[in-house]
Amino acid sequence: MSMVSNQDSTLNSEDTALYQMNLLARSALDLTLHGLENRSLNHDRGSCTLETLRVRRDWRALTERERRAYIDSILCLQQLPPQTPDALAAGAKTRYDDFLATHINQTWHIHRTGTFLAWHRYFIYTFEEALRNECGYSGDLPYWNWGSDIDSMEQSPLFDGSDTSISGNGAFIPNQPDLRIPLGHTDIPPLILPTGTGGGCVTSGPLTNYTVNMGPSFLYMPGGNVSRMSNPLDYNPRCLKRDLTNSILRSNNNHSTVLNLIQNSPDIWSFETNTQGAPGSGLLGIHGGGHLAMGGDPGRDADANPGDPGFWNHHSMIDRIWWMWQYEDLEEREFAVSGTGTFLNEPVSANTTLDTHVNVGFVKRGSIAMRDLMSTTAGPFCYVYL
Ligand SMILES: [Cu+2]
């Protein structure tokens, strides 16, 4: 017995955690399929069926052609005209910028709130739909499986700077001082974090000529300052910067940490809090970890980070983890909501409920109830993760 467990502990614990994560994903998938089967047996058709179900996959599992199709549809969105009125966001120059403007605009109402998970589920879905409906994309939103990249983001197929990546690292800037990450406007001491292996403009890959049009809005700078335009929705064109930081990804987003998050968050409050790093714990959580591991501008910007297209793959993975967590105890967790409508309830606001409506601004008109955002196979959604 003791020999066996000794041997077990010398196995790579990351491999073990990845294996267990895949089991959890498999179980969530099976339960989802089962639920859809039952629905059709009961002639309760709904709009999501086994036939219309879509599958979001790991970036690694995509062929190069599939990766390129996804990237090309993003480049397409960055060429289409915006729908956000000039008066609201003068810097919104493309359809892609509608997403950036919405996130900047709503940032204090969609982070550390009861809406955080559901709002972002809806937001990335409207992005996926825009790629399909406005740019002819026929695939699905691929996710960034962080744990596979903790040793070298630079060699990740997502960030390696190749033609089939979303561009890679920024040009190396030596001697960048540490980051100091405050928690919103609270008095909680800032986290001190290292900078990465880049820092400047991305130098290769499909996004080399992409222009970030808005922000900075709440950009953590090496050395500790927060950079902010007086109006972050104004036009401020600049290159996409990255500063890939493996150590941040390794400590916050390794497979074991993610597995632990799913298995040891008994209720929605602890799950969403741990996902974003519990205040005062000194942890970033998987959410901040992924964003800050990309680094740069707007990767390190709490408000403007959708300006880095890595945002979509990162949040797709967060949504996947939520989906897996929900299916660990669907009855208790499918419709679980906790929190209010403001960042750490500052200023004090009403509790988020299933009847709370959220919106994505000029990304897609109208609003939608939280209730309709809780299942990936109900309301507007019809997808699972592999
Ligand atoms: Cu966000």
C-alpha cells in the first residue's frame, strides 16, 4: 500500500490532475447528452437538440486549418464597421471594438458580482455568434487549456507567434520592474507579481498589424502604476503588447489548481470567489491568472482586456470550468446565483437573482434574464465542451 502510494506521488501530479479533469469533462458531457435525450423522449423539443448541439474544443485539438479559420474570422470582425454610437465610444472603430467598448463600459457591474460567470458566458457566446453570422465562421469558440502551457507559453500553439496562433509574445523589454496589482479600489495590499519574457508589441503572427483602439482603462504597469485614459472609450490606437509570464500561469492555472477549484468549492459563492481570487488571500485565481499571464496591453487591463483576442479563449476555459463545476451537482448548482450587481458590492446594490437582466450593449441589443444563461443547452445556448 505504502509502496503504491509512494509510486503514485512520483507520478507527475499535473498529468494526474489533467486526467481527472478530462474525466470530469467527460461526465459533464455524458450528463448533458443524457439530458437532451430525455428532453426529446418527452417531446420537449426546446431549441437545443442532439442534432443542433455544438462542441467547443481545446485550441490544441484544432487542425491548423481550423485555427486559421477562427483567426481569419476575428480579423474579419476587426474590419467591419462598429454599431456603438460615436457619442458613446468615439474609439469604437470596428465591430470588434463593440465588444471592447461594452466590457469597458460595464466592468464594475460584471466582475466580482453575481453576474460575473453568466454575463461572460453570454458575452463570449455573442462573440462566437458574431464570428459565425457576420464573418462566415463555421467552427466553435476554442478554449485555452492553461495547464498545458505552464512551462512555456511561448511554445503554446495559441501563443507561439506562428501563422496559426493568435500572435505571440511582445518584443523583449529588459529590466521591467514588478507589477503591483491592487484589488479594485479597496485597501487590500496589492499583489506583487513578476513581469514576463516580452513586454513590447507583438512581433509575429496574424495580429502583428492589429490596432487596439480604446483604453488603457485600468492597466497595471510594471513598477506599480495604473494607467488610465481620462475617457478610456476615446480613440487611442496602438499596437497589441504581450508579456508572456509563465510563472503567473504556473502558480494560478496549473491543472491541479483548477481541479482543486472544481472539487473544493462547495457553493456558487465560493466557486465564483475562488475563480477570481478570494480578497486578501494573495491569490489571483484562474481568472486573473490567465489575464495577467498574457500580460502587456491590454492583457493586463482589468477593463480593456477583450482588446487582446486571447480574452475569448481564456474566458471560454473559465466557462468550461463553470460548466464542469455545475455538472458535479447539477440539481444544486444549475441555477445557483450569489452576489450583487456591483464589484465587491461597492457601492451597495441589490442581490443578483435569476430574474436580474443583463445586457451586452451594442454587441447585441436587448437584455436577457440570468435564468436563461445558466445552462449551456438552454436559453440561447446549445453547446458543450470536450
Ligand atoms: Cu471581464
